[in-house]
Amino acid sequence: MKAGIHPKYVESTVTCACGNSWQTRSTRPTLRTDLCNVCHPFYTGEQRIVDTAGQVERFMKKMENAAVSSGKPSKRQARLAARAAEIDSQKRRPDGEGDGAAEVETAETEA
């Protein structure tokens, strides 16, 4: 190792926002953290939602709206259904004003 290019590696105290602290080694003598293994929801089993700028409320509102309108098709599904109905009606026209695809299909089946 070259001398003088590496930072000092010292005993460090890590302090969590919940008050838990422990000793480790780091290049800094003190470290602060928001979550640790004592207070993290994954390890504690409790469900705690940390809200940042109302994101949780917006998400919950979206989920409620989706539950209410679950029987109603989305805009895309409505457009696709309308287009399918239009194509189906063009294929069934007796006056031959369709797109020609139905005529080709019937000609192939007759031959």
C-alpha cells in the first residue's frame, strides 16, 4: 500500500433516529441514520408508511377510484372495443362498402 493516500479508518459510533447506537469502523468518527434493524418495518413486522409529499394519499385515492370503477372499461379498452365493432360491422355490410378484406376471404373460401 502506498503511504499517505488512504483515509484514516477509525472506530465510529452509528446513531439511529430511534435512539439505537452501535460501534463500528469507518472513515468518519460519527454517523447518523434514519432507520436501523431495531426500528425498520421489515424487521419489526409493523406496517409503517413514511409519507413524502402526500404520495401515500394519492396512491390510496387511485386505489379507491380503481375499486369503484372496476366494472367500467378503461379508455383504451373502450377504443379497442369500438374499433373491433366498426371492423365487424364493415365485414357484415351487404352492400359491399367494406374494406375489401371480407370479399377476399369469401373469394378464397369459395375457390
